[in-house]
Amino acid sequence: MEFTYRDKGNNYGAFEYELNGERVAEITWILRDGVMNMDHTYVSDVLRGQGVAKKLLDAAAGYARENNLKMNAICSYVVSAFEKSDTYDDLKA
């Protein structure tokens, strides 16, 4: 599964996954002062149970590390992932 990075303008970014031309998964953020404010994670029912949300978060975390950015957990999925794992400790704003 490969995600596509999208620069949506106005400091708004996302990683998305499309299936048959339909966006079925995404994680989005607003970049401010070197911090990715992680505001939304979505996974369609057709992909549930496959760990797609974690894969999206890992893609965003890789992007943050490559670009020397931090992450602020706003959406419930990212908040939960940050609480459950120390994998992202180096990225926490």
C-alpha cells in the first residue's frame, strides 16, 4: 500500500490512499511554526482492520522526521497512538 503526499495549499498537507479512483484513507494536518497539527484521520470501512490508520500515521511521521518537523496530536486517533506508543516521542510538539 502506497500513500500519496498532497500539498493542499495554505500550509495544509495530507497523505492519501485511493482505491478505484476513490479516496478511501487519509491523514491531514495544518503546518504552523514547524509543527504538523494532526487534525484528521480517516479510513473507509473497506480497509478497516488492516492497520491503515497506523500506516498513515507512520507515513506522516516519516515526513516529519525528513523535514525536521514536530507533530501535535489533535485528532482522536493520533492522540491515542501517541499515548499508546513511544515510537513518536521524538516528534511530539
